Amino acid sequence: MTITQQEFEGILSDDTKEVAQDLIWRDDEDHSPAREFRAAVASEAGYPLFVVGRYTSVVGTLSYALIHRAAGRIFALDLGADHHNLDCNRIGEKHKHRWTDGFRDKQAYVPEDITASWDRPGGSLGAVLHGGENSP
């Protein structure tokens, strides 16, 4: 199942979304040097959402993703790792992924609202839950 652009915009603009449980960073089950968490996201509308975080201090990366249980990743913030867009443009080490009908979550852009760095896990989670940005 997928979602439409209109459904995505409604989810992102819903200010009632909140992490519904404590964030507990755990070692990656695949034995990488990363630490990860997964937590349910509650909202008045009851969207089927959860958020995941992944922090790897050894390589200097931090990622948060908002996941729709049926459609997959619909919004994400990545810090510390470049992204290569489908049109062959390289996006910097600070970028966001935003759902679109045409590209799903595959296109990234450089956000102007994020000043956090990869070495501060927890600092930008709200930007993933609520967009926190001027869209491209």
C-alpha cells in the first residue's frame, strides 16, 4: 500500500503527533557499531506511524525516520552522510527526505532549519515528527 501526496501532507502537518514511549537506544542487532531506537508515534488521527533513530559515532552519522507502517519511510533527517539523488545530484551531509508521489522518499534536499550535528542524538527528532522546515 502507498499513500498519496495529500495524505502525506496531512500526516506531516498534524501537530498532535508525539512519541508514545520512552526512547531507548540499543546496540544494532546486526552487530554494527550503531545504536538504534524504534518508538511508536501517537496522534489524534491514529496514523500507523513509528519513528526510528540510528546513531553511529564511529563514522559520524545520525538518522531519524518517520515510518508509515503500510508505505514505509515518509520523512527522514540524515546527518553526517552524503546522499545521491536519482537525478545524479549529490546532496550534502545534512539532508532531509520528504515523501512525494513521484519519488516516494528517494529525493533529498538540504534543509535550512537544521543546525544540529550528527554528534548530538536527540536534538532534531522534533523536526522529523513535525516537518520543522520550509519545504523545497
